[in-house]
Amino acid sequence: MAAQQRPRPVRRLPVGWAITLAFDLLATFLVSLGLCGVGFLLPELTEDYGASLRLTAPRALAFFTAAVVLISSLGVTATLLARARSDRSRRLALRLSATRLVLLLLAAAAFVAYGFVTIELA
């Protein structure tokens, strides 16, 4: 009879990764909320009060889709971390979170730089 082997416990999450995950959660929710807000306001912002030749609904739908993709990737990260049975799947979840956070920060920096170039330098 083979002795039952207990699963190896997963190490605790280092403080740096916990802080990264917290910032990632906050940034993802804020960006998703902003994308939904733009999606709701976009038809009102582009209305010319006349015969409109282009539809704004597909553009608004793109913002809503981006928000859903962000929240879904957050769900994938949470699922991978919750079900991490090995360090490999845990590292994958942490890298996904860090990559998403870096992409959100780069997008925010590009948005600010674009605003600076078009408004201040124009």
C-alpha cells in the first residue's frame, strides 16, 4: 500500500507581489470604469444636432468591450492565483497581473503625453 502524499503547500506571496496585485486591481477597476463612462458619454459628445452621417454606437461598443476584456483578464488572474497548485501557474498569474499593470500605466502615460503635446505645445 502506497502512503498518501500530501500536496506540497504553496509558499506565501511576497509583500512586493501583494502590493503589485493591489495596484493592479485598483488600476484595472478605475480604467474599466473610465472606459464605461466614455462609452456612455460618447454618443452625447459626438452628436451634431443635425443629420448625422456616422454612427457612434460601434465606437461606444468598443469601449465597453475593452472594459469587459480588462475585467475578464482580472478574473483569469484571480482564478489562476486561487487554484495555483504549483509555482509555475502562480508565476503565470503574477506575470499576467504585472503585464496588465504595466500596459495600463503606459497607456495612461501616453494619454497624458498626447494631451501635453496637443494642448500645451499647440
